[in-house]
Amino acid sequence: MKKFLCVVCAFVCANTSLWAGDTEAKNSETLKFSGRIQLQHAHDFTSEDSTETKDGFRMRRGRIQMDAQVNDFISAKFQIEVRDKSPQLVDALAKMKVSDEVTLKLGQFHAPVWREELRSSGSLLLVERSEAANMLIDNGVSGRQLGVGLAVEVTEEIDVELNVANGAGMGVKETPGSTIAKFVNDGKMLSGRVSGSFDDFGVAVSYAQNAYGSEELVNDGTNSVIAPDFNLNLLDGNLEIEGGLALGTNAYGDRVGTAPDDISWMVWDLTAKLVYMLDEPCSVAGLNGYEFAVGVTGLDQNTDVDNDEMMILRGGPAFLFGPKTRIQINAELTMPALDGVDDMFTLRTQATFNI
């Protein structure tokens, strides 16, 4: 990890001159630096496993980001992260402006699926993204991917984005000679999104499909999903409501042996946040506002199987210390439908510093 960070620091120092309030880039017209520190504490109130800890801190995110405007047509974003003690590349995105309405995207970036996934981790409505978002990633139809994309502004309100990616996830290469595995294969992930923004209301629908395994492996086929989502702002922007529904299928192909039946699955999420701002910051670290957010998530891992569903309730307050800093407290109740499986209750607190 130290070697990795030293290489990054050396790259930055070799290509920029940093002064307070001024950044000069060697190969770009402008270069902006930003970052994020997120310290999280969690307490599990229900686990009875004597071999597992129930309480503690973790470094949820430590990020450094560079945004460069190379010229009028080309821009780039580079973001690295240290989570706990493992450094990794998060974003490496270059954009080429083909015309006023068309932009070509190349590198590692979010596939255009699921509104909550596309939201920055520094501005999530709750401490963590929902289990619905995680299930889409686990099924290989969302998340950051390596590939290329095309973003088209159809009108002032309507945008379309199309992507072709490896589909193997963040930081996973697919090159000639790579060993075939779960999502590492000669098939690619295809995804697209049509979105509309109308004053205080936004709506979109996404589609993605991703090749799974190969004929030589135990499983092979195609995972796909269609996912509409929306965002609504009320009360002069002080009440924000966001939700989505994803209907997915894991379709298995022909191969030696007995193929399992295709699996249909469904996830949904609905979250709301209410903001109250003080007239003036108070003397306690510049506290200037409060939030309260609540969300409910539903998971059905196989719509043809009974009692495999799960519902998750999350909610709690947040304390704002200026526009870039907040402390969130979330109670999380996970309720599996399966008989004999206990509910799980966790209290999660996170401090976010966007720098």
C-alpha cells in the first residue's frame, strides 16, 4: 500500500505545481483536486456468534480525486481510494466531446444503471447504499466497469447513455489469455439508460445484460435487468424522495450436465430525506443544519421461491457542519422472511468530510 501511494504522490508532484488556491497542470488547462474521508462505526445488537466482533470502527473511504480539463474537447477524472488498508483505482475516466450533444467516455466508470449507484458516496441519503444496489452489482449488471460509453443529450430534458464494458467489475481486466471465470469471459456487458429531468422531478429507465461464465464452466448464460428509477424534490428542495425498481433474470445456457432453471429476481428501494437549515451556524463546530432520512428496501432473490424475500428498514438523523461535512446515524433492521432466521439490528454512524 505504501509503495502504491508513493507512486501516486510522485506522479502528482512531477506533473503539477501546488500553491494555496492555485493548481498549475503540465498537460491540462485546469486541474482540480478534491477528496473524501469517511470514518464509520457500527454496532451489531443481535449477533450471538462468539467468534465475531460486534462493535468497532473502520475507514470506510479515503479518496483523492483529480479532475482535469485538458482542452475545450477533452476532460479527465482520476480517483484512488484506500478502504480499510487496501488501495484501489476507483475512477479513471476520459471524456471526448464529439459535438455539443455527444460525448465519448473511455476508462473505468459507473455503468448507467440504478440512480442510487450513480449518486456520489459523499451525498448518499443514508449512510450506505441499499442492499438493492449491492444485489445489482453482485449479479454483474451495475457498478463501476472498464469499457467505453456514449452520452447523448437528445433535448434539454432528455439524455441517453450507451455502454460496452468487460462486465467483470472494478479493476478487473479482460485481455487475451485471461483465465475465464464468473464474469471474466469473451462476452461483454451492454447497458443503456434513458433519463429525463423536469424541474424538480427526474425519471429514468436502465437496461443491462452481462455474459456469465462459459460453456466449459459449471454455469454459463446471461444476466439481465431492467430498472426504472426516479427522484423528486419538494418543499423548495428540502424534501428529497428517491426510489427504484429492478427486475432481473439470470438465464443459463446449454452445457454438459444439468442446467438450473432460469432465475427471476426483483429488488426495490424507496428513500426520503428531509433537511432543516439553521438561520446561522452555531458555535458547535459550525453546525448549521439537520437532516432526517428513512428508507425501505425489498429483495426477492428468486420470484419462484417462497420465503426467500428480505425487507430492510433504515433511518436516522444527520448533523450538517457546512456544505461539505456531516455526521449520520442510521438504525438498520434487516428482516428475512425465511423461518428460523432472526432479524438483525445494527446501529451505524458515519462522519463524512468532503475536502
